[in-house]
Amino acid sequence: MRTCPECGGVMVYERSSKLYSCTSCGTAMNSQELLEASERARSERDKVERAKRWKDDYLAWWLSSKE
């Protein structure tokens, strides 16, 4: 089941228009646009996670060097 990149709702495929549309917010995308939006969202999540991990590692290093 696909999720909407805008709101996280359920995307339903409509054969007549050949588009995926969100049941919550009404966003409509073809499969290529949906794939690209998913990749952008995943990339952004990875970037935020790397920054958080770096910050946590730095904090652990900083605190351990004070002992």
C-alpha cells in the first residue's frame, strides 16, 4: 500500500485517470512522480538522521573527554 508524500494518507490507484490519488488530501500523482517524491522524502529523512547521529556521537565524545 502506498502512502501520500504530502500527508501520509493512503494512495489509491484510479484506472480511469491512471493516477494515484490520496484519500485524505486529494493529491494526485502518476507512478513516476510518486516514486520521485518518495525518494526525496527518504533522502531528507536520511539527511536528518545522519545529522542527529553525528550530534549524538559528538556529545558522547565531548562528555567522555571530560572525565
